[in-house]
Amino acid sequence: MPVDGRLARGDATRRLVLRRAADVASVDGLDGLSLGRLAGELELSKSGVFALFGSKEELQLATIQAAFGIFEAHVVTPASAVPPGLPRLRAICENWLEYSENRVFPGGCFFFNVGAEFDARPGRVHDAVASASGSFASVIRETCGEAVALGQLDADPEVLAFELHALGRAANADAVLNGGTRAYALARRAMRARLAG
Amino acid sequence: MPVDGRLARGDATRRLVLRRAADVASVDGLDGLSLGRLAGELELSKSGVFALFGSKEELQLATIQAAFGIFEAHVVTPASAVPPGLPRLRAICENWLEYSENRVFPGGCFFFNVGAEFDARPGRVHDAVASASGSFASVIRETCGEAVALGQLDADPEVLAFELHALGRAANADAVLNGGTRAYALARRAMRARLAG
């Protein structure tokens, strides 16, 4: 059997397991992950899945990385095609609400869930979650800074970024907990007021 | 042994277990609770603790109720001694940030944690978390409505309440995840701007 083919199949299996793991963790948390359960649900051999990840912690870390790639592809990357400053800031906010509302992950925003799960539990998983969350916070803050520097908004970029980040998370939290779309409408109205220019 | 004495000791044990359970759940989640582990940590008999709660789900439901009592005693009850409308709204916001910042629960706001944990998991625990969270949201919304009715603020009470609720939760989330007090300072500045009257 050619080595290249085996490696390619290993990569495909890895992607399949990680996508499923991110979906499961968005509902049940990263502690709810089990290599055995994932292998069973995906009808893969347990030994093959164990060989790919080695430990539950390695699976959790790889799941965070995979979920962040999906988050960026839905929220950040499309906004980078939009002109910098206020238009890009509006695009980030709208992409983010749509990513939550469309349930790209079945439990709503992956990072909202695992952030709350690991916020007070020191270790490698905490650090990976904090790094991903901090990276998105930086994107919002820098884009707020651009909008202010371009004279499109009159605000303290750090406070404005904190407010927008808060509104998006609250919309996700309320909508997933209570159902319905009212929380997204409220977040859109509050964001519009902050970004009125 | 007099029956009254046994009942009183049962109540005291129940309170002790629930306070510890709320602390544990604020870090490890309600799924992280174990009757056996709680009994061991508190040096109580396992059979006694099992008899008090019966099942893990009953323990989780009782823990939510106990945690909500502690939350109300720190955040809502002291604010009801403050004049209605804007002063009371400011007191609720400040009490809430202090409750998070002082780590009344070691993992930060209990309801932030268990809300994210059970938001997408239908059942009695979800409903109890949603009810507690909704009850606090109503207090904020009604107090915003009073401030608007008294002419102290010019705002849509529902949007304003959503914003304040979002800012408090974001402060708790960022501070617990990243450490430090910067997130509380940002939330205070943003709340002050919304409540400038």
C-alpha cells in the first residue's frame, strides 16, 4: 500500500473526526468528547482513531484548532474582502451573528461554550481556548481602531470592541438557551447604535 | 433521638452540600458534580448524602436553586433598598460586577457557566437554568423600564437591558478566562455611557 495514500486517508479521517468532535463539544463541552464514542458514531475503527490523537487532551486541543478554522472561515475571512474600518467592522458583526444564528455548530458558538467550560480550569486546554478567543478579540479591536483612525467612528476602540464582543456573545447565549431569534434582533439594534458613525 | 434534631441536621447538611456543589459547578460545571466526591470532600457519609438528594439530576436542580439564592442575595436584594429607576439600575450593575469580581463562586458567575453548559441540552436542568437566567433578565428589563418611565433615561428598555446584561456577562467571561481586572473596568465604562441619563 503506497505510503502517500495511507497518509491522505489519515488526514481525511482526522478532519472527519475533528468536525464531528467540534459539533459534539458545542453541545456537550470538550469534556463530553470521547475517542471511543466518536469512533463508534463515525463507524471508524477505535484503534485507528486512538492512533490519530493519542489522548483525550490531544483530541480536545486539535478540536479547538479545527473549530477556530471553521469560525475564521465564516466570520473573519469573508470580512477581509470588505473595505477596512467601519464596513469591515459591520461585516464582522453580521457574519458573527449569522454564524451563531445558522448554527454552524449545533450548540451555537463553539467558543462561547468551551470558553465557559474551561475559563477557570488552568492547563493546556484553557490556554488554547483563551488564545483563540483573544485572537478574535484582537481582530475586533484592531478593526475598531481602523474605523476610528479613518474618522468613521468617534469612540474609544477598546471600549467599543468590548461592547461589540459582549453583544455578539449575549445574542448567542440567549438564543441558544431560550430559542427564537429575538436576541439576534436586539444585538443588531444595539450594534447599529454603536456603529452609527 | 428527637425527630426535630435529625431534621435540623439534615437541613444543615443539605445547605453545606449545596454550597460546595455550587462552588464546584462554577468551575467544573454541573456535570462535574458527584454525590460521592462531595461526600468525600465534606467528610460526610455517602449514604447520608445520597439519601438527601437521591440522584445526580436532583442534586443539579437543588444546586441551581441554592446558587440563585446566593446570586439574589448579592446582586438583587441589596439593590431593592435603593430608590427605583436609575439609582437601582446602577446598583444592580455594580453589585453584579462585584459579585463576579469578588469570586463569590470560585469559577466566577455560576449562571454564566451552567448557562453555557446546558443551553443546548433539553431537559429539567436546562429549564431550571433558563428560568433563573430569565428571572434576572426580567429584573434588569423592569428596572430599565422604570428608569425610562421616570424620565431618567431615554432608551428602549428592552435593548438597554440586553446591552447591560451583555456587558456584565462579557466582563465575567473575559476576567475569568484571562485573569486581571481590565474587563471589569471596560464594562464599567460602557455601562456608565449607557446610564449617563
